[in-house]
Amino acid sequence: MKIFVTLFCFTFLYLTIAAQENVHRPKIGLTLSGGGAKGLAHIGILKAIDSAGLKIDYITGTSMGAIVGALYATGYSGADIENLRKNIDFDVLFSNNIPLQTLSMEEKEQYSRFAIELPIIKNKIKLQTGLITGQELNLKFSELFFPVYNIRNFDSLPIPFKCMATDLETGDLVVLDTGNLITALRATMAIPSVFSAVTRDGKKLVDGGLVRNFPVKNVKEMGADIVIGSNVTNGLSKIDKIKNPVDVLLQMAFYREAGDFKEELPLTNIYIHMPMEEYNTASFGSAKEIMDTGLLKGREFYPIFKKLADSINALTNVTSTKNEPVKASSVFITSYEVNGLKKTTMPFFIHLMDFYDYKAYTAALINKKIRRAYGSRYYASISYSLLPIAKDTAKIIFTVEENPNTYIKAGLYYTRFRGINVNLNLTSRDFLLPNSRSMVSVSLGESLQLEAEHFQYLGRIKNVAFLTGFRLDNQSIDAYNNFKLNGAYKQNYYKTYLNFQNSGSNKFTTGVGTAFEYIRYTPSINAISEVKGGFSNFKSYLYLKYNNLNQIFYPTKGFKINTELAQVYNQKPNLTQYTNGVPVIPSTLSFDNFTSFKFDGTLFSKINKRFTFFSELQAGINFTDKPNVLNNFYIGGINGNFRNQVKFAGLQEATVNSGSVLALQLGLRYNPVNNVFIIGRINGLIKDFAAPQISTSSATALTGYSLTFAYKTPIGPLELSAMYCDQSKKIQSYVLFGIPF
């Protein structure tokens, strides 16, 4: 009934206008409210407007309504914006998390190892503010609005546009209609205590929704005769919904906006209220459901939009057409400027990006350059603006915020193999030399691990580096014979190394290196066969690493490879071999030179929203006809993090060892709800195929399975697994908590 009444009113309005002597086309204004994730429902209204052939003349918006409105004003259709929404990862866009694919290769290995990172500034630990700086948001906006980079007056957009912000100091409304469009959008959506405030013209600006969330007055001032207003908010909360101090503060913060809304609403000719009671501003995980709500509401109002479009077209004898977006596929950069540098230099920053002036750039290419520098973790945020000089020619102005040089990091880790351990790390950049990263990591608890490393960037674009370091791994390892526990020993592993590497991109690294290793064994529970003492060796190696996984924990797509080809030489034993407690003279162990090959490749592929397939291929081969069990590969464990381990779901760590192993694992991961996973694995391997071997199992082929329940906690994964091996014929449990060292 409401729709028919509205249609009648508009028909009467058009007949009145048509009867006037000077007929003019009524100007249509569109106002889109703020509302965070709920604002995605506006897209359904835009699609209905497009389908009706209704031309919009002016747009105003706040927060998410401003973002959707700005895209439409730039020339994107409702369908275009819907497709953009489908391809956006909101978890990355609205967070401070660095996308794994953005990080440089050397940073990927460190980024996943600690749950907490706190900066040290002026010798004091500084707590993180939790404010979202929006690095990926800046880059996404720069890409989406690249076609209008040269427009500084928003009236010159294909559809004139204004958005609202709030002066943080005075609380006054700030109407943004000139300047940099991206800066304006960042300001209008800067929810206090969530996003960083935006500095513009000497003012700190935050979310305009605090003052004017539904800016109908402004679209009327622009010249709109008829206003369509889409509102996704529910107004002030009822008293029974205010249950804690945070609710009280939010209620008080929106008193002023609620008063303003009472003045805005009567100015709306077509008012659309979205039923969004079950969602909130952060409900981006329900983006599809919110979009569906908007589409349904758009279909409901389509007859009104169609009648309005037909009536206006009949008055003017002109068929409304959608404004085409301004085209700007690339821009020629003549010069650059960098603002915000304090500790790093402009040449370092520009070279890290591999950026050159007097060259044409697309938005995607500029973003790729910025991500290269951002992935080094020298910078907390990098944004840019383009200052037009001539047609398709501009100066680029980078604005950067540097990260503190030094961080202290911490994490917690438990498995039955390692026990419970606290992981600590101190990382400092440019501590010993410029363009470098030095770090010390230690894992303290039931086992001891220590790592110290210095990483030094070389070359113009910092793609070449040398790294030197020391590693220590002391742990207790159970000894097995044909899957039966028959002893235990302590293994102390020491390694010093020097590597030179080249990172052709943030996906792969190749390098060469030399290491000195010392391994010492001390029996803790006597076994039939055991050794006491240690041996040392040198090894020189080539290595290749590739990683384009989309996230650190539980990736859904990508490929990861670690491979090494090494020559082991100059082995020097200082140990005694025992059988039943009696020394074996001469020893049956060989310490001749040999070649070793290791490969570990993992593939993840998303099947649909809930299911991900993954597979892992591992190989370890010692090319020698004189076996040495102390150089063998240790088979077992779902997670891998110690010398010569080959993972195998079905067995505990180091249950079997062999001088040659080829293992394949297939898995399926189900994600029923956020942060909860059910993981099934099946794997098989063959061993002892390269040469005569000394092995702790007579079986040359193994098959095993596991089923895991996993929950992603703020400090790392919690995994509870049941596993079975056909050869051991035992059901075993496996527990992981936290992030491995």
C-alpha cells in the first residue's frame, strides 16, 4: 500500500510539473547512510536504480555509505560494485595484519613465529594502540579511484559528490567536497578507537556518523529536487539493549547524530530503511547476507524508481543513461616526493620499491612497488597521492610512517615432543649496520632452542643479501625399533652458517651457503643400540624457497617449496657406539663425504567457502653406499621443526629413521564456522630405496591417517588429533598449541 501511495504522489507531482510553462528536468539526489558492514546493503539499491534507468544527479554519504556512493559517483555501476565486494577480503582490508603475499621472503619465515609483537621506543616497551592504520585499505582505494586521481573538486566527478566527517577537536561537522578523494573517504569512515584519525588541512578528522550519518540536507543544498535516502542504521538503542559501560558510551556518542536524523528524515522523498537488526558495523563475515537484504529491498523499490525514471524521461523526451567512468589506465610520473622519513633515507625507500621516475605507471604497478617496500617491515604504512601536472602526467607524493627499529616478540608452544615452551625474540633493524636486520630468538622450557642471525641487504633494490647466524637445538628424543619404544637420548645440535641469496620477488629466494654442524648424543634411557659422544661436519649447499600462500595459518590457496642440495664433508667423529652396553669396535657408522637432497612442497587449493584441499610432498635422500644412522631422516609428527624431520601423520616424531624417504600426504580441511577447522589427512611413504641402509624399521612402505579438530586462537592454533598407522597398528594422539619456534 505504501508503494502505491508513493507512486500516486509522484504521478501527481509530474503532472503538476508538466503543466508548468517552463518544464525542467527534476534533479535526483541520493543519500546513503553510514553503518559499517551494513552499508553494503546500499549496493542493492544502486542495482535497482540502474535497472530502472534512473539517472542520479547528486550523491552524499557518510562512512560506508560514502564509500559506496563515491564508487557510484566515479562511474562504477551497481553491478560493478557488487563484483568488487565479492573479490574483497575484508579481514585483510580492515585490519593491521600484513598479507603474507606482501611480505618479503625473509620476513615470511619470521612473521609466523610469534603471537605478540611490541615495539621498543626510547628503551621502553610500548603497548600497541589497536588502531587500524589501513595499509591495504589505502592501496585498494588508490586502485579503485585511480581513474579520477586528477579531480580535486568532487563536483567534477561524473556525479557530483560530498561526504561527511567530524572534527575530532571541536566535534563540528566537516563537509568534504574538495581535495584528495581517498583522504576524504578515509576520514569519513575513521571510527574513533578503531581507525586512525585522518589529518586534513590541519584538522584531525574522524567518522562523520558521529554528527551526520544521513546527510540529506547536503544533497538538497547541492540542488536535488527529489531525494532518495537509504538508511541501514537502527537509531539509538532501546534501554533493554544497553547492558554495559561500552553500550552506554556508544549511546551517548550518537545522541547528537540522532537529533540531526530527525531533521534529515522529513527532507527525504523516497525513504528506504533496511532491516539490519541482526547485524552490526563489523559484520563483514555476513557480507553476502547483508547484500541479499539490500537486493530484496531494491526489488521492492524498483517499481518506484522505474515510475520516476519513466515520468522524468517523458517530460524531457530524453532517455537517462549511466555516466561513464573517467578513463585513466596509466599515468606518466615525472618526479616524486617522500614525506615522513626519519630513520631511513629516501634512496633506501625508493630503491626498496625499485621505483623510477619518467615512466608510465598503472595503479596496480604502483601498488606492487609499495607492497615491496612495505613487505620489508621497515614501514608501518605507505600511501600516495598524484599531483596532476598535465594530461595523464603527474608528480607522485609518497607519505610513509616508519616502524620502530626494535621489537620484542613472544609466543607459547606445546607438543608432546617438545613439551611446553615460551618463545622470545628481540629483532632490531640497522642495529649493527645500515640496511640490516639483527635478531636473537630463544625457546625456553622443556627443550631449549636458540637462534641468532644478522641479515644484511645488498644491491640497489635490496634483493641481494647475506645472512650469518648460529642455531642451537637441545631436545630429548625417544628411540624406537619396529615401532616399539626401546630407549631415549638427548640430542644437542649446533650450527653456524653463512648464506648469500637473491630474492627475485617476494615469492622466491635462491641462495648458496656453507655451514658447520656439531651433533652430540647422550643416552637418557639405555637401548640395545646407542651412541655416546658427537661428531662434526661441514656442508655447502644450494637452496631454493618459494612461498605464495595467502595466509600464515590455515591457508586456502598457494604453494610453498623448501629445497636444498648439499655436499657434506670433513666429518669428524668423537663418539662411541654401543650394542647391549658393549662398545662396538670398529664402529659400523660411516663418516665419509656424501651428497644430501631435501625437498618439501605444499599445495593448498580452495574448493569452496568451507572446504580446502591440500597436499604435501617430501623427499630426503642421502646419496651414499656407506650408511650412517646419525645422518638419517627422522620420520613422524604432524608438524615439522627439527633437523632432518619428515612429517608423517600416524606416527610420533622420530618413530622411524631412514637414509632415503619419499612421502606424500593428501588432506581435506573443513571450516564450519570462523576459526574452527576439521582436518583429515592420509599419507604414505616409501623408504630405504636409494642404497643399503641402516633403518629402525623393517617396513619399506608406511601408510597413516589422522583426524584433527583445530581452533585458531589469538596466540596460535590449538590442534587435537587422533592418528593411526597401518604398520604400527596403534591409535595415537597428537596435541599442538601455539606457534612452533
